[in-house]
Amino acid sequence: MVLVAPSMLSADFSKLGEELKKITVAGADWAHLDVMDGMFVPNITIGPSVIKALRPHSDIVFDTHLMIEDPVRYVKEFADAGSDYITVHVEAKGDISAAVDKIKELGKKAGISINPDTPVSAVEPFLDRIDLILVMTVQPGFGGQLFRENGPEKISALRKMADTTGREILISVDGGINRDTGKRCIDAGADVLAAGSYLFKQQDMAEEISLWKRM
Ligand code: DX5
Ligand code: ZN
């Protein structure tokens, strides 16, 4: 079964609590929360205080995507704020292995994300510990970009790598996901679709999500 994770980056930031309730009622499985520091990516979004403020508005799984340098500095804040999954980038500065270990020590699910130009082999050193691989199909930083065509082949390679571990590792894909690109990623072996602009522009998000869950 496909898990659908609407990216709150495309929500109306002036009413994030209501928007979170909207995706919950629409049948979303996870809320994808994009954290950007203006250093790892050229954009700044939300921090742990916003995630903490959102937490009481829904019981939905919080899938926090940290697009920040040296993420080990902030892992505890994001865990305490109510994140369920915390994903860090393999390309980020700092000790990424220590960040993953800290996420696990805090009792949270840990993810590693790779950018479109990063080879799948970059996740190998983490496969014994991670719960999620987040495959970026756009250069991180902004919503509404075009899907990068090398996504599905990376996903199928990662699916094989993940399956050989015998551990449950979910594969999520993020960037330019719509009905068509989402279906291609699912067929390649993805478990989770993180999608912002396409889902939020739907008149009937619930209908779209139920369609995605059956693809
Ligand atoms: C991009 C973010 C994505 C973004 C996706 O850096 O990580 O989660 O919200 O937006 P769309 O679905 O519009 O590409
Ligand atoms: Zn994201």
C-alpha cells in the first residue's frame, strides 16, 4: 500500500494548523515537513518551534525532512517537537553518521536523503541502521520543480539494496511528484510519495489521495 505524504511546503503558511487538519481529513498518511536553513539549500522555512506548535493539531505521522548543514546539532529539538521520522541529507556538512545514531537513540525513525546527482551507493554505510531512504527527484530548496528522470532507476536500485538487508527500510520519493511520476516511482519500488504543489492545487485532495493509494 502506497503511503501519501503531502508536503506542507505548499500549504498556506498563514494557517498551517488548519492545513495540517485538511491533509489529515483528506486521508494523508504522513505530513512531510520541509526544514531549510538557507545554507544547505538557498531557502529558509520552518524550525522546531513551528513543528511543536503543529503537533497538537493532528495525530498524523510527522515526516521531518532536514535540509540543513550539520544536522546533528538540531536532531534533539526536532525529536522533542514531535517528529516521528527525521531524515538528514548525506551531502550535508558534519557527522551524518552521528546524526543518524542520535535520531535512533532518541527513539525516532531515521532517514537518509540523497540529491538527484548523488549516487545510490552513498546510502550503503547507513543501511544497517536507517528506516527510510528519501530519494530527491528535484534539487532540494523549492517546491514546484520538474521531476528528474533518473528517479525511478535510482529507486529500483535502492529497493534491491534495501531488500538485501532483511530490515524494513521504506523508500520515499520527493520532488515533482504527480499522478504520473508517482505511479512510475511506485512501480520502481517506492513506498512513500511526498508531494507538495500537485496535491495542494487539487480541488478535492481526498479524492486524489484515494486514487494514489490504489495505484
Ligand atoms: C523540496 C522539498 C519538497 C517539496 C516538494 O526541496 O523537499 O518536499 O515540497 O514540492 P513539489 O511536490 O512541489 O515538488
Ligand atoms: Zn521534502
